Amino acid sequence: MNIVVRRGMALAMLVILVTGCTFAGSLGTPAPTGQPGASDTPIGTDTPSTPTRAPSTPTPTVRPVTGPTATPAPTEIPGLDRLLGKDGRYTILLLGVDSRGKSISGRTDTIMFVSLNPKTGRVVMASLPRDTVQVPIANGRTYGSGFVRINGLLAELSRGVSRGKGLQRMVSAMEYMSGIEIDNYAMIGFRGVRGLVNSVGGVDVKLDKPLVDLSMHIVMKGKKGLRLKAGRNHMVGGVALSFARTRHTDNDYRRSERQQQLIMAAFQKVLKRGPEMLPQLVKAFKGRIVTDIDFADAPALFALLERTKLGSFRSFVLGPSKWAGVGDMRYNTALKMDVVRDMFRKQFGPVR
């Protein structure tokens, strides 16, 4: 496979990863279970963030991320070390915004960490629910209280600065919260999700039980609402978007699990079809995703993605009651930071 195709496929893989980042919109939020944007720019046009920076220093009251030094990461992939940064793994922050038009801006109703271990091929994901409050984002500073929740942080950090600068601030805040290194970011809106899923011919998702939400604005076989059966379901753009948005039949935390499930289904589709889908994806992702991934890193990224073991991925949703408790009002939650940081240390920590 020549370098042009490999670079294109790497970007295609990134596109498919972020198609799973879908969003709740402006609908109300159920009680938890248990205790400013610029105009669109094509993918890759933001200034790349420095891939070798270390995460911000956490407060003394929260356990920092530490761990034993592992053996060096593989070096047979040209450019891999530059892509991975200091911790020896590749971690991207995926943001889903609730914009419905052409502008990729709005509340980040999906905040997801996705990390690949080049030594084992293992993928791990963690979702930060949009109704989380009191999130530590810098030394001595937390964000979120009452109806001001984590999904408003990007807008707050972007005031008076460029979109790229605001996104870099968001990365720094999430590095501080988690205690891990984040190498890149990618952000997508509603319009991008529909187009990108359609461009790969839809995705296949297996459900343990039927999923029906008649409040979703979609028509399936002549009937209004989302209607999915138990077993295998083939989803095109609008259905996939509704699948990742619905939460009225359960809650926001189950929705985050569906988003992660959609990501892996789409990822498998790209791996199966390979370079043949490149022309459709190149057309589909133009102007629909904002990212700081450097095109020069694309061949190494594709080679890394080829190593992934999709059958052994781990996923976490940082909701009640293991990862969070009741926040400062009924409809929000606050993270149990010691437990959350311990998870990030074990699952996302350095591998070299």
C-alpha cells in the first residue's frame, strides 16, 4: 500500500472513530442511576498540538498517575515514537458537539478518551458523561455546578481565542482531570455523523434486547421512532445517529456505552473493507471534522491502527455509582476522583 493510500486510510480510521461521538442535543436530562465556534475547516487544519508534552501536575489531594516503567514500545513503524509521545501509547480525545448545521461548534455532549497500546494492540475507552460537575481542570480549579456542567467547558475555554486554542485548552483540562497524556483531539457534529456512517455503507451492531424510542425524530419502515430488534441490526447514518443519541429508555450512561459500541462496529467495518472505501471517506469527512492530527503522522497512525485487537477492547463510562456520586443537585454527578484516577493510571498509563 503506497504512502498516499496509507495516509488517506489513517484519516479514514480517525473519521470512523469519531462517528461514534454522538450527542444528546438540547433535550432534558434524566436523574442519574444510583447514588463558541468558528466556521468549518477541513480535517487536519488546526495547529497540531505537541505530542510529547506531559500532562499537567495534579493537585496533592488527588492521586497522580504513576506506574512502573515498561519495556520500550515497538520501533519498527517509522515515525511511531513521534506519534506516541512520552507515555508510549496513542491517546485521542474525541468530542461530539450538538451542532446541527454546517458549523462544528456547540456543547460537547460527548467527551471520550480512546487509547491504543502499540505493544499489545489493546484499545481502551472511557466516556465522561455530559452532566458531570465539579471536575478538576487545573491546579485549584474545578468546573461545573448546578446546571453548568462539563459539556459547557469547551465553550468557556474558547472565549476570546481561536477554536484551535480553545480545543488545546480542553485537551489540557482533560489531561489534568485524568492525569494522562493526550496526543490529539478530534471533534465532529451531527452532520458529520450521518454522512460518515453512510459513506462506509452503514454499520452492524448486535443488541442483547430490543431498543425502542418513539421520541427519536426518525422514520423506520414507515413508522416514526427508533425501532431496533434484538440481535444484529444494520444501521445507516440517521439510524446510527439515533442509536447513539437515545437515552429515554434508560439513561445517559447507557447511551455512552452505545456510543462506544458504535465506534467499534464502525472501526471493524473500515478494517474489513480497507482502501476501497477511501474515495467515499475523503469526500465525506471534508469540512466535517476538526482535528490537530498532523498529516505527516498519518502513515504511522494507520500502521498502529492495523495492530488493534478489537475483540479485547475495554470500555468505561464514568457514571454512578462506581465512578461518581450525586453532585450538588439531583440531576448531576461528581466524580470520585481517587477511583477515576486509579482507573486511568491502570488502563491508560505509560507503557514504556
